Amino acid sequence: MLIDGHGRKVDYLRISVTERCNFRCQYCMPEKPFSWVPKENLLTFEELFLFVKVAIDGGVTKIRLTGGEPLLREDLDTFIQMINDYKPGLDLAITTNAYLLPEAAQRLKDAGLKRLNISLDSLKADVAAKVAGKDVLAKVFKGIDKALEVGLKVKINMVPLKGMNDGEILDMIEYCSERNMKVRFIEYMENSHADQSLKGMHGKEILEKVKEKYTIKALGREGASPSFNYLIEETGYEFGLIDPHKHDFCESCNRIRLTAEGNLIPCLYFDEALSIAESVKKGDIQGAADVLAQVLKDKPKENRWSEEELEDREVSTRAFYETGG
């Protein structure tokens, strides 16, 4: 069992397999050139897998592959198959923008993928293009439909932004409800890589939008999930709200993050990290385990965001496309 310095059980590993992305979302990387880390700087799937085995043997039961856009990493299904063969019952998931899913969904399912979290910020083509930096919505819809068709479980993530997609919250609930997908509304996380003119919606404001049409009941969190769940009493549909500016979910945080270059990160917000690259490149399992132990020891009690008014909140320097958000 993996235990951090605050006595919390850590059983969830998020792996960013690439920082590359085919979108340029306003809240993530709008100004980043279409470039990428040289391939020789990335850990190979075999090197990543060496650490994955250390983590699984230590007690990790859930792995999520992220990016950037993870489907841009060639032969990702092979990596999924490696993990699934090692631990068939593992909760194995991906976070994706769904643009490449029409072609990839069946391969991912066959390799052992269980679930998908899909970023969908608008149901309107012009708004989606403004958020992502290009015309994407038609292909994203096809990707969602294909994932459901092949039997993958899908959740939708939406980041509500004032003056952009804040009028679509109810529409998104209805779209997801019709397809038996859970939507989670995520407060915009201030970071220095985003368009600094963006204004996110506070969780209370998101809930008020929902209350314009529905009666909602607070259900609470499921385990260590950062999502606080609500029930729409009129329909029985459940949706989630992720508010990173609160620290209540930090108390049960069960995750660590690994970047494609081998940096092991104890908290999404924190810039502090230790590298496993040297160890795994040498096949040094004990060295990788020692780094993991130190990162667990260093894992902070809570993130640095606060519940201050939006304009007063601290801005993170973390590049979320490197760590998977």
C-alpha cells in the first residue's frame, strides 16, 4: 500500500503520455506553437511501463492516460494492452478531446480501455471553434458517438467561461442525459499559460444556472473523487461539479502524476517534482521505487488555490498540457 506523508492512501496514477495537442484551448495553451518535445526526451512505453509495474505492485488500482492529447502518441493502444495484460482488473481510463476517437475507439476498447473522460465545452460549432482554436465539433461528436457504440463508458468535462459558453450549461445537461453520460462542470483553473482575459464561473454560479430550470439535491463525493455530485430531482440525472479552489477533496487526495519525460508530480498545482527518468532508463526498479517513496513523502496537504474572489486568486505556472490537468 502506498501512503503519503499525511497518511492518505495513494492508489491512482495519472500518466501524461505527451504534451502535444491538436487543439489550442483558451484555458490551457492558446499561444503555444505547434511544436513538441523531441521524441528522444520522452520515456518509451517500455520505460513508462517499468514504473507502472512499480506503482501497481505498490497498490495503484487506477491509471488514467492524459496529455496534451494522449491519442496523438503513436501506438497508445499497445501501451494500454501492456498495462491490461499485467493487471487485467485495473481501472484503466483516458482523458481526451475525442477528435481522433472515430478511428481509435475500437482499438482502445480491444486493448483493455474501460472508460473515457471527454472534454466538451460547447454544443455550438462556432463557440467550440473559439475555445479550441479551430473547427472541431463535428469530429468530436463523431468520436463521442463511436466511443458509446463500442461500449466505452463516457463522462463529459465542461469548463464554463463567462461570455463564451456560460449559456449552455442546461443544454449540456440535456445532451449528456439523453446519452446516459455524466457531465462534470469544472471551475476554470487560473494558469499563466491561458488567455488571461478569460473569466471562469464560480461553482455557486454554475449551480444557480442549473436551478433556473431544475431542483437539485446535493449527494456528496464518491470516495476520493474531486467531483461533488448533485441529483436533478425532476429527472433523476446526476451531474458533478469540480471546484479546485476548495480544499475539502484534498483531504482524501489519492493521486500522483507522471509526465512523458519522467517527472513524478505530487500535486497538480505544485511545480515541485522528482524524475524517474534516470532510473527507468537503466532498468533500476529500486531506484524508481525510491523516487516514488520520496514523492509520496513530499506530497502536500492541500493545493495552493483559494476560495477568494475570482480576480484575487493566485495564478498557477503549471502547464496543464504537461500534467494532464
